[in-house]
Amino acid sequence: MGSVSPPQLRRIPVDAPIEVFIDAITKDGGCICTNYVSPEVIAQANAEVKPFLDADKPWQGKLFPPETRRCNRLIWRSPTCREKFFMHPLYQALGEHFLAETYPTWYDEKLHHYTSHPLLSAAIGIDVRPGAEGQRLHRDDKMYHTWHTDATATGWTAGRDNGFGVFVPGIKTTVENGATRMIPGSHLWGDDRGASPNDSNLVYAEMEVGEAAFMLASTFHGGSTNYSKSENRLLYAMFMCKGTLRQEFATLIEYPPEVVKGWSKEVTARLGYKISSPNCGMVDMRDPSFLLEENFDPDAPNVDVDLD
């Protein structure tokens, strides 16, 4: 009988067919994408975020422990994170694959099909400094009270996951400076088990500058302790959720209309300025994108947004 190799996080070049990424993520719960962006793009993002991580800011020290700094409202404060990391065509395509859902409904005797597209759920820059302790292993879909059935024998099936994330490191991430730990295959576990920090299948998502990690929200993972002497492990974390769910961060409050006017329709749709078809997330009984129009008519038209 041959030995069984433990699952690993596959490293896949950004220009590989999307089916290769889908295969890796459905089997392992995540993977690493090489050449996601250039080092120059990372440097630009770091420069945009640095003012919000500055230790001299008095509000930063009061709100968070000294070993960790956070940049909230990330895709507002860093256009590079918004356009190059979050709106990267590969991440968006994978988000559609894993989170978009199409359902049938009837009006009289006519069958309609409506597709709900994913939304930005959370976006944050995390600067983990020397001495910061690691996280407990956890699943990021916990806020949705997600029930997990055991699928280790059957494999991943569509609709199983509520969230899908991308992690982009601001510096080279290593075991020493606290690279994220993941347990490949744990996205298929049921709710009858937790994750041991000593699991033999645990791997570290070590990444070079310009790489990124994709991960289903059901995968057990956790940031590690930063044992380095002088390296701040800066990581940009962005998650999308199903369009029918409440977002982890209240994005329509974090990114109000006066801020996002002028952003692309693709970005604002991901924030929630578009209904989840057929009619979830309306404002004045209509698609909320009208709030981004100049001199919009405040009187709602007398139409049903859910009729095709």
C-alpha cells in the first residue's frame, strides 16, 4: 500500500486556466497564486496605507494593542488595494464561481431566474509587529452561523460556502514573521470537530511579495506569532460573501455615496450599490445605484425592480 501525501497549498501562476484554481480550492480550501501583482504595485499600496498604521497616531495606540495596527476602510484609503487586489479579474471570477447563486421563482405561470452576485464583506490592512501572538485556528464564516456537514467523502459542492477571501502580503511572509497557518481540506469538515494547532496537515502560507492566497471562509486558519526581531508582517485581507447575506463590515456606511461617486460600477456593485436579484438591498424600492448619480430624482419610479 502506497503512502498518502498530506494536502498542500498548491502554488499556481496567475495566468493558469481558472479551472486549475477552482480544482485546487475545491479540494484543499485554498491555494497560493504566484505573480498576482508586481512588487511595484505592492510598494504603492504600502505607501498608501502607511499613514494609517503610523504608531505616532494617538487614536491608533488607544484602539489596538501595540503589537498590531489596522487600516480599516481599506479600499477607500488605498485605491491600489481596491483596483489591483480586490478587483483583480482572477479574484472576481473566482468569487463569482464560489459565491454567485441563481434561483428560480414563479410569477403566475412564468418562470424567472435571478442571480445574486457576491458582495465585499470585509477589507482591512493588518500590520502584525514583532511579539504579536498568533490567532486561534478558526473559520471566517462563523459570523453567518454556518452549519458545516462532513463532505470529506463526497467533496465540495456548489452553495456550500458563504465567503471567499484573498490575502495579499505587503512584505515577504515567513514562518518566523507570522505567516498565516491553514489546514488544507478542513473546509470539508463537519461541525463535530475543531482544529488542532498540532495537526500534521497544517501548512504555512509563506508568500513572496507579489503573491496572494485564496481561501474559502470555511477553511480553518489563523495568523501566527511574529517571532522576528524587526519585521512588521503587513497583510491585506479582503473577503466577499454571498449577495443575500449581511456583510461583515457595514460597507454602505463605511463607504457612503459621497465617497464612492466616481468609482467604477463594478466596485460599487460589490459594495452593495446594486440589488441582489431579484430585490434584496433596495433603497426606495429601487436599485441603490441611483444614489451615485448626480442630481438624482429622489422620487422613486413606480416600477418593480424584480421583473425581467
